[in-house]
Amino acid sequence: MTKLYIAALGLLGLASPALAQDARFEFGTGSESITTRRACGAMEVLAAQLAADPAQAQRMAAIEAHAQRVLSNPALARTAAGTVIIPVVVHVLYNTAAQNISDAQVQSQIDVLNEDFRKLNADASKTPTQFAGLAADANVQFVLAKRDPSGAATTGVIHKQTKTASWSTNDAVKNSKRGGDNAWDASKYLNLWACNLGQGLLGYAQFPGGAASTDGVVILYSAFGSRAKYAAGTYTTTYDLGRTATHEVGHWLNLRHIWGDASCGNDQVADTPTQQTSNYGCPVFPHVTCSNSGDMSMNYMDYTDDQCMYMFSTGQSARMNALFATGGARTGLLTSLGGTAPRAATTLATAYPNPASDVLNLSLPTGADVARATVRVYDLAGHEMKQVGYNGQGQVRVGSLPRGLYYLTVGTGADVVRQRFEKE
């Protein structure tokens, strides 16, 4: 074990007994578990990843060093104006019909994320006076993907039936060969998996710096979404307002548990009070520990019930946004087209006959000027076939082409359409 690995364990609180999350659960019918106390597996997963891949500690140390540079020098912060738009793909893995949550329930979760990360949640008004000035808009917004990694249109929700009755934190849910569903490009999308988690877990996340193939957040299907926004869904009482995803996406954006996963630990955020350990249920403020003036138990990164967590701090917002500054670990999301719908296919032009031996005839929409159409032909390697001639009257002479497959592009100024054809 290298010194760097040991340092990373200390930095992330893994060197303490707090690694073992305090989960309480009962088993219901079949393989379903009923959670009676919030439990997050993010730190357990991180410990396993660091043990399996010591190089991850180095990557995470570099991400932390970058965050500290950005936080200490405002000139290094993200300069682009506007909100960070994060395309989201949700992989719904189900073994029973109840686990196959609807797209409406999925959308209710996206709505909660957008309220919580933009400080648009109605319960933000409950923030104690002591912390009211610290409650922050993280300037991050989420949208279900409109195009997949290949450029095709998508709803951003994948429903996949699986033979697996219950999932653990071993990331099998993220692997199609193990019964799960593979992640989309993690540099362009936030991957969320909704499934039947076992061990009483509500969810777990991967911190920046982990492997791309497992990057994302896993959430118990019945803690995914909000009963308040979509009452017809399937929910677990107490964890039915969508705050599990808010908590776990906070980890995905480089936030630690607010107590630092150690007794009076350090969460790497200056404006969150040091507190002794996690809070559960709905604590009465102030709950004083570690000589503070009251735990920030209503912070999304504590362990309280959904109805009793409702704020990120200014420092947490700055830490998350450091990921999007130049050189940040999640800057790829800034240029992702995943949230933009692809242009719909048009009938701008068609060419016939196909296959063709000598002439391709163009069929253009009514009103299109065939004389001004731009026509080019390329082979499958992308090389333009200069020997092809267009007569300006809707005919493309292809007789000089060798036999094979080609692409024809036709543009009229408003759009360009590509069609494949065969030369006989």
C-alpha cells in the first residue's frame, strides 16, 4: 500500500471505523428489503475501488488538488456564464413489475434534482436563521438525454428486465454481461441506475476519479422520484421525496458526507459546521456537537429523512462547480450534446434508382431550386468522388464510379441530407 493510497484513505475518511455505514433494515416479501434508516454505500464502494485500483488514489488526489486551487483562487473558477446542463440517462433494471418504475416517476426525480440543486425547493424556507445566508444555488441543472451516444433520438430512460432479484454495491448493475446495463459515455452523461438494492441501502455513488465504466449513481427503485410530484409511483415511506438522488449526485459532484466520515471529521468544505457523526430522522435544531453552534443536519449530505434535508451550502456549491472549471474532472459535460435533440430526418431529397448504373435522379421538395442544389458523392472512407457530375437539373451522373457503395449528399441551403446508394 503506497503512501498516496493511505493519504487518500485519510482524506476521504476511510481510515476510520465510520466506513461501516449504520444501516437498519428488515426483509419484506421475497427479496425486497425495507429500509428503516438511511444508508449510503458510497464510501464502502470507494474503499473497494481504491483497494482494487491503487492508481485511483492518484487520480482523486489530483482532482482534490485542482479543487483546492480553484477554491483558493476565484480567477480559476468557471468563466462561462449560465447554468451547467447535465444530460441524464436512467437505467431502470427490474425483476418484478413493481420495480419497473414509470417514466413519469423518473421525471419526478429529475424535477427534484433541479429544484434542490438550484435552491428552488419550497422547503428551503425552513433553513434555520443561522444557516439561511449559506443556503446556495449550485447552478447545476439536469435534463433527461434527448440523444444517445450514437446520435440517435432517445427518451433518456432505458427499461431492462433482469433475472437478478437484488443488487449489491459490486457494480454488477452497471454491467450488461452481469445482468445490468452498461453506462453511457460518462464524460457526456450522468448515468443513474434505478434497481432493487439489497442490504437496506438507499443508494451509492462513484466519486470523480473512478473508472468511466462504473461512473454514476445507483438508487433503490422505490427511493427514486417523489411521491409529492407523482403520487402513482412506487415508493418507500420516509424516503419518497427524491432526496436520496440529491444526496448521491452530491457525491458524484465530489461532496463528502457532512460529518467527514469520522468523529468530528472534515468534509473539505469550510462553511459546514464540524459535527460528530451522521444525523437520522428529523433532529430538532440546534443539535450541538463538536463544540459547534448546531449541526447542519438539514444539509443534503447528512443522513436525515427526505423531508428534513433541504440545502447545500455556498462552500459545497463552489466545490461542485470546481469540477467544471478548466482542467476539472467533469468538464466534458459542458460540451455534451446529450441534452439536445437530434435534427429530425427530413425528406429534403431522395435519389433513384438505387442501385444505379449511370444516372441518379433527385427528387426535391416542391419549391426547391434544383439548379442551386449542392451535390457531392463520397466513398465509405469519406473521400469525395470528383468524377461525379451534377447537371443542375436533378440528375447526377455516376457512370464513371467503380462498382460499390457510396454516400450522396444534397444541400439546398436550408439543410443537408445524406443517402447511401449502390453503383452497379
